Amino acid sequence: MKLNLLAFIGCFLWFQNSVAQYTDDINSNRPGNSMSAFSVGKTVFQLESGSNYLDESHNILDYTAKGYGVDLTARYGFYREQLEAIVNINYQNDCYNSEVLSQHRNGIKTTTIGFKYLFYDPMKNYEKPVSFISWKANHKYDWHQLIPSVAGYVGFNFNTHKELFSRTSETIGTFGPKAMVITQNILPGAWVFITNIFMDQYGTSMQSLGYVVTLTKGFNDQWTGFIENKGIKNDYYSDGIFTGGAAYLVSNSLQLDVSVSRNYKDTPKLFFVGLGASWRFDGNYEEVLYRTPKKEKKKDKSTKSKDKEKEKTKKRLDAVPSVKP
């Protein structure tokens, strides 16, 4: 396992290509649990945060835990378009009650620092073949769209309040490495399909394997909806969590979201309702933002010149009747 992890990190640092990551509208990982393959773009800074109401209970151990959680993610693109640094902080505040214990718990559960890199984008330098003799060939389904973009993630968890919220009495290490393989398909009809396969808390007593699959649909320029399934398994706990929700694009750099999550079992039963927002600062991203105004100016000039020509034409036509011999 250690050799595989080192090989993964080595490939992550070695592999390089160039492809634009910046999009006109904000590219947020909220409100789901999955991580997209694409970065925010070089020099772009982005904040993603949300608060959720949580209700946890266990039929066999007979306990309840109710409260709220807050998560904050900061993303920054640097060095290359495909690379971004990610810092995630997860805070929880709840009241735990059982037959033998009543406790108010609060603290930062984990702080995770990591890096994501896009290894492969199937649409880079790709142009769909055009046939000059077959209408059918030009309108058939493009199977190239089924090839996913592929990215990798490596990071470390700092388990600051590891014993307070742990599902086991065993000691958990302060540092727990995390690695992930990410794929993303952009499909016709404004559909996006994302998969994450991850190894979390590597080398600790809570070492876990898991996956997240997310299907997103864009309804119009502002609204998107999604459904998601997350599975996780370790020596003490395994579960499957289903999430659904929607996001609203307020502006190119601001998104609001809402989501509801529920797992499939009662040992424990989990229920979450969350609200969140994503905001980005792209004022330093000159590579794209400088190009767009130039195109608009050219269009404006051409439009103005056309308008002037029309005005001149109108003047000439208007002047004809007024001419007297």
C-alpha cells in the first residue's frame, strides 16, 4: 500500500500538460460530497462554505446526537492551469445523549490540506471529424464524449478533535493521508457525471476506502440539480449516504445551494439539511478576461461603423427630396 501511495504521488508531480481550466461561471464542488476533475484556474481564489443541521441516532446503542456543522473550503489555482491547492475545515457542534452519558460536543473535526491535478482532458485539441459526403455521419452520436477527464488528489488530514467525534475507542493518529482518483464526463443535454474513488486516513485505525458518484443536470442558465451516492467502509463503520439538492447561480462568481442527505440504515441513522454558498475572486486571471473585452470592442466598433453607414445612407436618401433644381 505504501509503494502504491508513493507511486501515485510521483505520477501526480511528474505528469504535465496544458489546458485551460477557467470557466465563465463559477466552478464549485458544492453542494455535493464529490470533487470535480477541473481546477478553478491559475491565480483564481475560491471559497465554498455551508452550514447543515444534523440528526444522528442509533437503534442498538440507543443514543442521539443533534446539532449543526459548518464546513469551509478554500481553493487556489497556481503554477499551472491544471493545479490547485485545497484547504478544507469541518466544524461540528452537537448534543450527544445516551442512557449513560449526556455531553455537549464542539470542535473542528478535521482540517484537510491537499492538491488536485488534472492529468487528462479528452476534449483538449479534439475536433469532431466532418464528412462532406454523409449527413448521417455528421449527425451520429459522438462516442468520444464518453471518455472521462481524469484527475488525482493527494492530501493530509489533521485530526484535531479525533477522539471527540470518533466512532471507535481506539486512538486515531493526528495525521492521516488521503488520496483520490477523479473522473468527470460532460454529456449532451447539460448532464455531468463525476466519480471519486478515495482512500482516507491512511495508516490510522480509521483507514477507509470509499467512493462518491454524482449526476448533475443543468436546467437553465441559473438552476442546476443533482443526485449523489457516497459509500465508505473501514474496520468499524460502513455506510451509504444518498444526497439530493439544487444550486442557483446568482452571478458569474456567486452560487447558492441547498441539499438533503440520508443514509440507508439505522445503525446509525443520519439525516442532514444544508445551505451554502460559493464565491470566487478572479480579478488576477488576465489570460481570459483580457481577451473577452477585445472581442466585444471589435464587435462594438463594427456595430458602430455599420450604424454610421446606415445614418449616412439615411441622410443621403432624406436629402434627395429636398434638392430643388
